Amino acid sequence: MTKLKRILLIATVLLASATAAVMIYFFCFTPSGYRISVSIHGFSKLTDHVYVENGWNGKPEELLATLEEARQRVTELFGGMESVPTLIICDNEHKIKRLGGDHDTMTLLINGVHSYTSLSSEFLTADVLAHEMTHAETHQRIYQNSTDTSSIPIWFDEGLAVQNDYREPYSNETWLKLTDNGQNIPSLSEYGSGETFFSGSTEDRRARYCLAGHEVSKWLEKNGRSGLLSLLKRVNQGESFSELYFAVSP
């Protein structure tokens, strides 16, 4: 074997080893990779795009019924569903950490738009599922054929998800208490960036969700489903969210 061939062989082996190491790290030690590859991490496929941790003691029929109720809410809001999110049910705290969090949706732009929702049995309700599935549907419509993951503000993403989440902390009654019966409504700029939106105590975060949800609810009352779909489509095509959002509303 010539010296050049030996060098090429060594380089090929090193490249293959490095590639394998990167793949192992991604699929085993990053939340996004772990979610993509749950089938090799002790999870079983319950039905298409639904995985449960091996040994999960929940009732599959109840899970599927709750999932269907959540789908109906999302369909009603958007007029249909284009997204096919993957749901991962896990009650193991160690694995939840490896998944990157509980009742949380990650959207990956890898050969299309793919959303993965991690959920423990504690949060396995129609409200939480519909909330997370609304994120998946929003991301599907916003990010298809796009790589700009900052095209919509976090308050809109969360505020839209709250439309399908009927829990008391996000209700109109709660909003009235937070705003002194609508007399002291924070400006949208006070909702902050993603980093600040999720900061503070649980009560702080819930308040921001409620305020964002009410803002989006008012916008939807004026502009309807057609306005929402037009907004998402045009933002996907590269137009400015802020210009569209505030221009569409009377």
C-alpha cells in the first residue's frame, strides 16, 4: 500500500469514526435527537406518531380519546390540520430530562417541519395536548420551506396555543383580575422575548400566558380564521409579522 493510500485510508476511518461519534451524541445526549429516536430508548409505538415509555401504566384507550379531543380543537381553530406531531408519553424523571422537558413541544426543521411533544401522565389532558398541538400546527404553517425560526414572537405563539387551552389560569376571569377589569393592560413589549417570557415564578409565567392569550383572542374576534390563515401564510412567505398583525386588525 502506498503512503498516499494509507493516508487516505486513515482519513476515511477517522472521518467515519467522527461521524459516528457525532450521531451517537446527537441521538443519545441531545433532547432533539433523543425525541427523534425514542424507539431505541425504551419506548414503544402505541399508534402512528404516539410513543409510550415501556411499562407505562396508563390506559391507551383513554389516551387516544383525549388525543382525539385535542385534535378536534386544533382542527376547529385552523379549519384542518397540516401537522402530524409525534407524542411521547414518559413518567420517568431521568428520561424526561433527556427529552428536554415535560409538556413541551420541540419543532425541528430537518427535511421538513417535524414537531415532538414530550408529556407525562400528570399533564395528559385535552387542554395540555391541544395547547401543544396548536404549537405544532402553527409551526407547520409558519416554518414550512423556511428556516427563520424567529418569524413570530413568543407571545403570539403562546397566545394562540392558549386559545385551545381552557384551564382557569388563562380564563377571561383571570385576565380581568390581572388587569384591574381591563384598566391596566400591559403593552405587548412588556411580554418580553422568549427568554423573559418564561422567566420568573410559575405565577409570573401563567400571567404572561393569560395576557398573551387574551390579546390573540381579541385579534381573532376581529379577523377570524381567514385572517389567521392569511397571516400565517404571508409570514411563511417572508412578510413581517408585526406589519401584518397590526395592519389586519381594524
